[in-house]
Amino acid sequence: MQKVSLYFENGLFLEAKGFGAEGTSVGEIVFNTSLTGYQEIVSDPSYAGQFVTFTMPEIGNVGCNAQDMESKGAHCKGIIVRTYQDRPSNFRCEETLAALLKRENVLGISEIDTRFLTKMLRNEGAMMMVASTETHDKEALKKVLESSPRIEEVNYIEQVSTKEAYVHNEARYSTDTFMYERPQTTKKIIALDFGIKRNILNELTHAGMEVTVVPNSMTAEEIISKIDAKEIDGVFLSNGPGDPLILKDEQEKIKKLIAHKVPLFGICLGHQLLSISHGYDTYKLKFGHHGGNHPVKNEMTGTVEITAQNHNYNVPDNITKVATVTHVNLFDNTIEGLKYNDSPSMSVQHHPEASPGPHESAYIFGEFAKML
């Protein structure tokens, strides 16, 4: 393992061991409390621009495989783990986590006190950092960090969105056949790709929707023409990385879709963009919600669901002027789900598709299908 030096914007300087790619990367550090699913987290485009600290101490035990990828590659700046296991044991394993990280040019950092880092982020909030296998001088790393853009200044969806439209026809993974199912579909939708996860597409298909994934650059006029021609029944607004407030083109696009009464369903970034497009700006949480064990109350039924989460931004409480709150986070009472009063739009902040995480919220995809 090579030496890795880390410098954080609060002035902390640490040394660790590297097991992924080599080089120097700058990003925002967050922590994730999921017990399983490190490959799905690494390949989630929503982590673009971020270093992910895993609170689970042992990472790499089951290796990686092509079927469990949530996108075509890895998008985070790096991952930070207490102990990395380079001898995985699982019958589905095709390569080590280190091999995946090296191929995708993502730093892997180990032999570091992740409990300390998690407490630091919990107390001080998410912050920028730099990690390097090349530069080990504290002052030099400080200069690199100070001269780099912050995560809220970078439009990462331009990097992670698909460049060409494609049809997704796979559904849920079957542990009987070890393949993805291909069910019949009755509705057609467009998914605007801001960094979409594969399992979101799987769940949309499972709920009976044929999904055409399109670049984030597709115009509102093109979408509306397909709605008017009855070529599609609705639009899905995907998850994605970064600060939603800087996505001005997407906000204007969604405003036009809202005005045309296009049926809309948003998850995570899509949820936030719907709020902003209705006139209610998001705000940044102290250290965000990242994990697979967050309790969310369904306000419609009174039931509590354990959910998967991955976001640093949240919609404001005063959005109740234009929408009904459907879900609330029981950790901090922040809004987790909305149905808008005057437009056929619904959204959730958490990830009902999980992967990784529990599947208690998967029914939400069926609710969108019913709305269509």
C-alpha cells in the first residue's frame, strides 16, 4: 500500500495507506452508515465530487461484480475505510474493490480512524478536503485545497448524465436465476438523467413503466411535444450530485413542465429541483443523511419505514403552502416526501429503490404508476 496524505479545510492533516488509484483529488467529505453495499455506493453518481467515509470498519470482504454496479463506473473522489480486505470471498466476486477503484481513477484510503472522522463531521459538518499519494507536505496540500472549487460551485450532472438516450428494460434482480427480470410494461415515461441509479430504473420497470433515459440537456419543449403526442405518459426526475441551486437550466425546464401539467416524479435531487421550481429554495444540512437505516414516517398511513438516504440538501418547511407532506424523517423531522396541490407532481427525498438498503419504500414506484 502506498502512503496517502490528507488535509481538511479545518486544518487537520493526517497520513494513511492507499489501496486504489494514485494521484491527488479534492472533494467534500461525508460519512455513510450503511452496513453493506459498498460497491453500490461507490458506483452511485450522486457521490460525484465527494469522499465517502464508511462507518462500517471492514470493507472489501465480498469483492465486486458487474451486476451490482449502479452505473457504468465509479464517480466519487475517493473512499475512506478503517480496514480494507484485499482477499474477498464470495461466489459472485469478479474483482477486488481496489481493482475497481484503480480502473475508475478513485482513491482508496485505509488504516485511518474512521470513527474519529465521523465524529468530526457530525460536530463540524461536511467539509472540503484533499488527498494525495504524490504530495505529502501539509502547506502544499493546503494551497491545492484553497485553489480548488468547492462542491457547490461545480455542475457535476454535466459529467454524470448520459450523452445518448437509451431504453431500460430490466427490472428487479432475481436470486433464483441470478439475472434481472424483464416484465411487461403498460406505461411509457422519460427519465431525465441527472446521475440516475440503475436500481431506480429497475424499480420503475418493475412497476410497469417502459423507461427511456435521456440526457439532462433534453429541452422542455421536446418533452412536452412527446406528452402532447401521447408518446409518453410522464417524466421521472432522477437523483444526482451537487447543489441543486446552481442548476438554473434544469429549474427553468421543470417550471415549464409544471406549467404544462406534465406528471412528474422526483427522487433526491429530483425532489429538490421540484421544490426549487415551485419557488421554494433548498438549504444545506450540517452533515447530510447518508446511510441505509434512517426511519421515515409515512404521514398518510402512520407507518414507519426504514430507508436508504444520500443527500446533503433539503427542502424548506414552508413548502407546505403548495404541497402536502407525505413523509417525514424521524431523526430530525425534515421533509422526506411531497405531493403538490395544484400539479400532478410527487417526490421523495430518500431512496425507495435502496441498493444498498431496505426495500420498505419500494411501493412508491407503484404510486407513480397509478398517478400516470
